[in-house]
Amino acid sequence: MTEVAQEVGKFDLVLERIVDIPPALVWAAWTTPAHLLEWFTPAPWKTVDCEIDLRPGGIFRTVMRSPEGVDHNNVGCYLEVIPGQRLVFTDALGPGFRPTGNSFMTAIVTFEAHETGTKYKAVVLHKNAEDMQKHMEMGFHQGWGAALEQLVDHMKKLN
């Protein structure tokens, strides 16, 4: 994998990599619950449940389990779905665009064909500097990077 990690904009974090699997496999990993359960949360954490309604306003829910066995339910909705190319989701809104009151981030994940596989880019927008700093301290680059490596490994096993 080739990696470029950078911060852009005032409250944005970015992870960009070239991965050696085609965009269709990256898309399938992000949009198929059975696949997402296998890679979405960086080990030793696990994703133990997932619900996807792949349309604007549709639910995007994951349950992440800590190594100590504590479950964290994350509910949001898709804002934009461009098949095979782009997903935008947020926790600021739940299914049907209903406000959640628990806004932490909005993510824009894009997949572009590249000569060696896929140019993968995740941009995570935060509402303020504190949320962005918290996400950095939680290990944004390491965590999202490790999850992407798990995604690639998982999809290669299936291919």
C-alpha cells in the first residue's frame, strides 16, 4: 500500500492510500454487512453487528466491541451513495435524516480506479477543533489505516 496521511481544512482528517484490489471489491467491503463485520473495526476491537440501507437517508449502523467486551452502538445515515465510487455518511443524522443530537463526524469515502488497484480516500469532517483533536488522539490515522488493511486482507481471501 502507498499511503498519504494529511490534515486538510480546519476540522478535517484525511487518509489516502493506493490499495491493490479493484474498486468493486472495496465497494463490496463497504456496502455488504457480512464483509463489513470482518474488517471495519481495527483489531483487537471487533464489529459485532451492522445494518446498512444503502440510499440517502438509509441507516448505517455498526456495533463495535472493545477488547473488554463493551459494546458501542453507532447509528447514522447515508447522505450520498454513488455506486462503486463514493459514500457519504454521518452520525449527526439517523435514518430518514432525523437529527441525533450526538454529532461527531461526517465521512466521505471515495474509490477510484488506479493502475495498481484502487485510490482510496477517506475524509472525515468534524464540527469543531475539539472533536477533530479527540479523533486524532483516538488514533484516526492508525485506526482507519489498520481497518483498511483488514479490508484488503479480507477481500483478497475471498478472491
